Amino acid sequence: MEILDAPFVKAFVNLANDGYTHGYHERNGGNLTYWIEKEEIEQIACHFTPDNAWQEIGTEVPDLAGEYFMVTGTGRFFRHVKDDTINTCGIIEVDETGKRYRILWGYADGGRPTSELPTHLMNLEVKKKLNGGKTRVVYHCHPVNLIALTFVLPLTDAAFTKELWQFMTECPVIFPDGIGVLPWMVCGSKEIGIATSEKMKEYNAVVWSHHGIFVAGSTFDETFGLCHTIEKSAEIAIKVRSMSPTKLHTITRPMLRDLAAAFGLKLNEKFMR
Ligand SMILES: [Zn+2]
């Protein structure tokens, strides 16, 4: 099978294009990683270049040793992923120690994986310990309304979860665990990777203040849908806040309880107080 015909590659490209058309990716903003299934690798392995040099990841992910990932390239623009996949994306393999990677395909014009690779892999490793490898996709983007909220809300998990839950009924259904929030930190560092993966132990979405969001999911649709839902609620929050400093109505705690009962949800109790 040609690599560009592989269903996971098509889904990867679709997510990147969706993110771009939604305005989440100015210039080279954002990055995406997919943890490739072994059966999917077997179908395309004949196209790999396995003699590239091993390079440092910048962190250690021993639980992902020997695994394969499709990753967007550093400095590459999401707007080009659809028409120029081989230059904007690549497939990498992690070595047996979990400390190094090598490029097997892609980054054709001499590129390399996103500078956020340590954070992506640490998130996937944390999720693997929790759910045995169900989480396959990690996505980072810059949704404008959510970023705007990080300038007016307290930078806490509770403030953001409560705000977003109350502005759209779907929100507690889509993210019943809530979402995490990090203060402003230097991006691309091991420190922000560790802080994000700590939050990923509890949530599937982590806000980077004044920067963007990281989301994780088992499929491309689920991952993008989570981000899209969060950003849409943030947009409603901003429109409501722009119209009036107070609200005439809201989704109350009893209403959230009714919703949880109707949908069989287990809402994170620490945000129900
Ligand atoms: Zn970013």
C-alpha cells in the first residue's frame, strides 16, 4: 500500500486540514501525533528508509520503546499538510531505550518532527499506563477564543471546567472529567511536557495559558471533536461575557446532575461544588 493511501494517513491529513480550516493554525502553529498500530505499519513498511541516524528525543519514553508514530514537522504549516504531506509530516520509530528516534519516511526536504515531540510522546506514554494504549492521537493547536479566556479567567482547572460546562450542554457530556490548565510556560521544553502529561493523568484536554490547547483521544474524530467542542463553548462564553457582565440564565449544578443521570455520566465531583 502506498503510504498516502493508508487510511490512518488520510485521517491524519484530514484532521490537519480541519484544524487549518477552523482557524486553529496560523503560520506554523500547532502539531499532531498519531501512534501507529503494528498492523498499519506492516502495510507500509516497504516504503521506509531505515538507515537514518538515531536522534535524541529530548526526554525518555521507555514505555513507547520500539513504537512508530506519524508526526507533523517542525516549522511546517498545517495549511500545506493536505497537498504536501511528505514534506510537512513524517513517520518515526522510537528506539529500544525510549530515548532516541529515527525518521523512516517523510520530512522529505530535510525537516524533522515538531519541537513539541517530547510533550506528545510523554502524553501518549502517560495515557498508555492508564488505558493500555487506547489513546492514539495527541493534537496541539491555537484556538482563538480559548486563548482569549486565559486572559480573564483564573488559571485553574476548576475555573475553566466550570466556565465551559455551563455554556453548552454538550460540554459535560464530551468532557465529564473536566479540563486541565497550565500557567504560562516556555513551550517546546521538557518541563512543559512533564507538566502537561501530569494533567493528562486526569484529563484529555490541557490548556496552555496564552498559547493554546493539547488534546488526546483514541481516534482522530474523537480528538478533534473534543478540541472543537471546547473552543465552541469558549466562543459562546466570550460572546455572552461581551454582551453583559451578568447572565440571566445558566446551566446550574442541579441541571448538570440531571444531565449526568440522563446520559449515565460520571462528572468530576470536584467541579460540582
Ligand atoms: Zn503552540
